[in-house]
Amino acid sequence: MDLLGTTERAVVGRLMVYLDRHLAALSSSGLVIDQDYERAGQATKRLTARGMPDKKIVPDLIFHRRRDLGPTGNVLAIEVKTDRRADGRLHDFAKLSVLTGHVTTAIAYGKYLRLHGDRAPEGQARTADVSLPLGMSPYKYGIWLLLEPRGTECWWWSNGKAPQPLNYMAPTSDLPSPP
């Protein structure tokens, strides 16, 4: 609770510590959780587009097998927000939709991504449609979390399907206190 209302990075770091404890049993299979991990095999993780430089993409947290771009290497991508700004939500939904294979392309604007049909970011010109690099399998799952003092919200991507809201939304003050 003390971290909510601070920076997104502080919240994501604490979430990583928590998840690492709970997912440690899977580490024997080479699966690990990483924060701001930007690698795709040996290269920087980027969305690609014809006629423009690749767009660097860095999920807040991923559960994966390092250097494995195949279908068993990319398990879970997580994006976290600590406020309700629409630009952040639309960007993260587009990023997770491409990363999980729900869509094959998203529209790149200056520093934002959008799904086809979403409103363009104010003052940003469309630059290209971007997609996963060749050889990189989509993540099997994606999670978008809004964590703020007045409540939580969660969306789930699974096996290339459209995002679904999780039905659990509780005021953060109702969450149990740590021991």
C-alpha cells in the first residue's frame, strides 16, 4: 500500500519480488521473471516495420526463458499502470495485443502504439504498422494491471485471444496487509 501513489517503476519492482517468490519453483525449467527486459534472443526486442527504424519495446515484467524466442520461451508479458491516463492504457493494450498475437500489427506514432480503430495520440503523426520481428513467437499470456490507491483493474490476454477483463475489482484498501 505504501508504494501506491509513487512511481510505476517502484510498484513494478516490488511486484517482481513478490512474483519471483511465487514462481521460483518454475526456475528449474529455465523460466525467470525479468523487469524491463529488452532482449529478444541476442538482439534488442523491437517491433518491426517496413520503411522505418524498428521500435524498441520493453514490457514492464516478463516471465520467460532467456534467449529462447520459440513458443515455450515467451510465457507472460505484464504491463503495470499506477494512474488512469488513457494514453498509457491504449499504448499498453496495443503493445500486449501484438506481443501475445491477438493482433499481427499495431500503429506506431512518435512514442506511442495504437490498435487499428483507436484514436491517435494528440500531436503525433502515424509512422507505420509494426509487428513482432521474424522468428519471435508471441507470448502465451499477457496481463495489464492498474494499481492505484482507489482500486485495481486487470485485463488478461491468452493464446492470441482478445483481452478480457478479470471480474475481480476491489478497492486497494481492501487488500490484506502484509504480515
